[in-house]
Amino acid sequence: MSDTTALEGALAGLSNAVRAGRTLLVALDFDGVLAPLVDVPSRSRATPEGAAALRRLSGADGVRLALISGRGLADLAAVAEVPDGTLLVGSHGAEVGAWDGGLRPGDPALDDEQSSLLARAADELSRLVEGTTARIEVKPTTVVLHTRGVPTQDTDRLVDAALALGERLDLDTMAGRDIVELSVLRVTKGDALRELRSGTGAGPVLFAGDDVTDERAMAVLGPGDVAIRVGDGESVAPYRVADPEAMARTLHRLADLLGS
């Protein structure tokens, strides 16, 4: 059986579950899944085909849409351009909101002690990158080292130093594609996906991601769920598509099967 045929069968299974009266949660990472990866994050947008697929799915009975991103919640809302009713999860699960003609955020993520720890981590990481082309990004619950385009010798040194900093400050540390994220909260996309399933009353879940942090979400899926890895890299996902354009086609195919 080809990969395409297997994925088609999995999508048909999700459609059948909806027709049987179950709620389907379609939860997606944003960057690298709906939107191509870009050097300037604020310029990121979903492909036109991906945005159209979300609109189709939002109109299907029995389907809930969610984005689960490492971006801060406000940042995610600014670039995502999602249909009303889409659930938004930022900072790997630390921030939760929804889009309803504008962002409806949940409670603040950090207390005073956690905010102080985040500031300390940002300050120390900023000093580490001085004199290099690496970039530091401070999000609501994390500080991120970006090494895209940085010379290899600097990248290796900075990644090692960032990982050591995370261990010394007892932070939740994740190394991904050209990034190291240090979080003051120990929440993951897997935690977020469990909460979304519970909160929406969903039965089956489709989740798609493209990086190491998304594997934590895929790991909590079970029988009847569908995990899709977008792009290359090791993955627990049984299905894989090449890029955001291919992911958009997959979502359109699901909408076809749902009659939306």
C-alpha cells in the first residue's frame, strides 16, 4: 500500500467517524505546516490553499479547528488568519485563546517568580550571542535562540551553551530546527492536545506538525487518531507529506470527504 493510499484511508476513517456523530478535532502547527518557514517570522502567512482548506473545514458539521504553536498567543493570532471559532494555543500550550473576529485570550501565563526567571534567561542568552548573527526572541513563556543562517562554528557553540543554560536554570529545554527554546513552564504540545480533546469533547484527532516539539503532541495520539509529519526528520507519525502545499491538499481532501 502506498503512503498516499494509506493516508487516504486514514482520512476516510475520520470522515466516517464524523458521519457517525463523533466530533473531529483538526489541530495543526502553523509554521512549516500551514505556512512555509521564513527568515522573518512576522511575515509568515498560511498558503492561500491552506487558508482556503481551513475555511472549508470550519464549515463542516462535527469539526473543531485548532492551531498549536510555539509562537506567543498574540503573535500567532496576528499571522494566522484563521476562521472564526478556531481555537488558538500559543507558547507550546502555555497560552490558550480563540479567534472570533479578534483574539480572545485566556488567563496570563506566568506569575511574578516565573516572569523574573524568564527575564534572567533572556538576559544570559542575549549575552551569549553578542558578536554573532544569532537572534534572541523573548516570548510570553519562553526565550528562543535562533541560529538560521549562522555559521556552523557559532551555531554549535551557542546551541551547547543554550542547552547548558537551560539545565542550570532548570528550564524546560527543547532543541528544534535552527532553534533552542528555554521555557519557564513545563507544558508541551502534548499537554495542550489532551486539553483540547477534553475541552471540545472530540473523539478522533488529526494533528500535523513539522518539528521536534510537535512529536510531543503526536506521542499522545491513539487508535483512530491521525498524525502527519510535514517535511523530513524522524517522527512517530505514520503518515508524512512533503510541505505546506501538500498539507493543504490533504486538508482539502478531508473537506471533500466530509462534504464541506
